[in-house]
Amino acid sequence: MGTSVLSLRIDSELLDRLKHHAAKRGMSVQDYVVRTLVRDDFDERFKAAVDETERFYGAA
């Protein structure tokens, strides 16, 4: 799997919050943001799978 670059423009207040959250976990801001995005993507895919399973089995 290759990598790509994503550039974001965010305000200083948000960057400060990201730095704080990343520092609490001993991570760089870049690693923290990537980890958050991956986790959110997994959560969305997991929810879609659960919804599909419920539709298949008729659970409400």
C-alpha cells in the first residue's frame, strides 16, 4: 500500500487542541489525526455491517 500527502488548513485553536490530545497519548499530531481517521472509518464500516446483518435477519 502506497502513501499520499494530504494538506489541511485549520485554525490555530483547533491545532492547539489536536496538539494537546496527541501529547496526552505520546503521539505526533500527524499520527493522532491519522489514527482518528482510521478509527472513524472502521466505526462507519462496522456500523454498516451491523445494519446489513440486522436487515438480513429481520432484527429491528
